[in-house]
Amino acid sequence: MAFRTIVIGKRSKLECSLNYLICRKGDQETKVLLDEINIMIIDSCQVSITSALLSACIEKKIKVIFTDSSHQPCGELVGYHNSFYSYRKLKEQMTFEEFNKGHLWERIVVEKIVNQAKNLKDLKKYEQLMEYADQVEFDDSTNREGHAAKVYFNSLFGNDFNRRTDCSINKFLNYGYSIMMSSISKEISSCGYLTELGIHHIGESNSFNLSCDFVEPLRPLVDYQVINGKVNENNYKIVFLELLNKNVIYNERNVILANAIHLYVEDLFNYLKSGNEEKIKFIKYEL
């Protein structure tokens, strides 16, 4: 299984030869086996990349993420054909049972709120969030997720904090969320399904509705890095990339987060297809 996350942050030329990524910077040349690469982030507007390498990345199911001039993720490379059974997978996805989708969203919201509460364990609002988790209904019809989010972020960053404000906190959070969501998008595409068709999110202009659904329980892990001062202007990109190599627990086994995300996405699809409650598992992590 691929395990490397490659970040290209300076002027360079990228190409491929004999199943290797070749990075040329002036007189320097670095080679990395393509089969070892899980994610490649192009974090500079001064990088040139050959179409042959892009094609090879699609074939190898390497997630390629591009950043803008402010170094925020702005897009990614997604191939047209991610599965030998793409038509069958599309039919499956469009006919997932409404009950399964609603129940899964309920479970996802509960897990997210419980993980948020862990970040508030030393604050007064911990009990309130746990009450919200107990109150979540089918398809979160009473929007406990939204109520919990307001209490959660106000408790962490003050009543004046807004997730849409242009500030360092939001820059860190957005970058971390984007890395997590891109990893999930890669696994969704690798399974042959469309990221556009969500079980809850239905934004018409959102190409990653399903990724937004599946990523929710992992957001508090990103939050933790920010609220505990683990990130700053100089290191936040590295911290969030290294987070993918963090040891977590999935299905009672110790695995790194990148591999756990692969298993997590696969199991959620197995639930949506079968309705087997035992297939719903979540990634457990120590904060």
C-alpha cells in the first residue's frame, strides 16, 4: 500500500520515467517510486509538471492536490475512471437505501459531536455537547450538529469567532480539513464511487458532497492541533501532513491514519450497500 506524502514547495520540474517520479530543482534530481506515493501536494505556483506524470498519477490512484498563491488547497486531480466496474458502482450509489443514508448520517453526527466534546473536556460545555450527542435523531433531523458546532467553536475561540472570518485560526483549520477531505476523496474515488453524491450534503456546486459527509468525525482531530498550539504560521502544513501518519485505532487494530481512512471509507460503503450495522466503524484517536 502506498504510504508517502510528497510536498513540492519550490520551483521545480516534475516528470516520470520507469515508474519513478523525478523532481528536478536546478542541478539536483530526486527520484521516488510512484507505487510508494499516496498523496502529492503541489504547494507552489512555480512547479511545472508533465502530462505523462499526471496520467501516471491517475493510473496509480495518487491523489494530487494543488494549492493557490496563498498556499491553500484549491483543487485536485481526479480521474474519470477509478474502477473497472464504474457503471455498476454508479448504479449502486444512486440506489443506496434512504434509511441507510439517514441512519449513517445520524451515526456520523453522534461520533463528530462526541469527538468535539473531548476537545472541551476541560471546559464547562463538555456536558452540553454530550447531551447534544444523546439527542441526535434519524438523519439529524433536529440539527444537533449545527447547535453543537456553535457551542463548540464559541467555547474554544470566543463568542465573536466566525468560521468565515479571514484569520489565522480559520486558515489553519481549513488547511487541515482540506488534507483530511482530500484523503477521503481519494479513497471514495478508488472504490469507484462519485464524491459528488452525498448522503447528507447536497450542494449543487460542491464536487465533494460525500467527502464532506465522511470527513466529519475527523474534524475534531484537526481542531485539536490548533487549540493546543501545535501549529503556527511556519509549521502548520507539515503538522497536518504528518497527521496522516499518526497512530490511531480502527477495528481494534493500531494503524496509521492514512490506512485507517482507507478501511473506514470501504466499510461505510459496505454498510450503505448491505445495511449491516456491524460495518459502521469509526476511527478512534487519542487527543
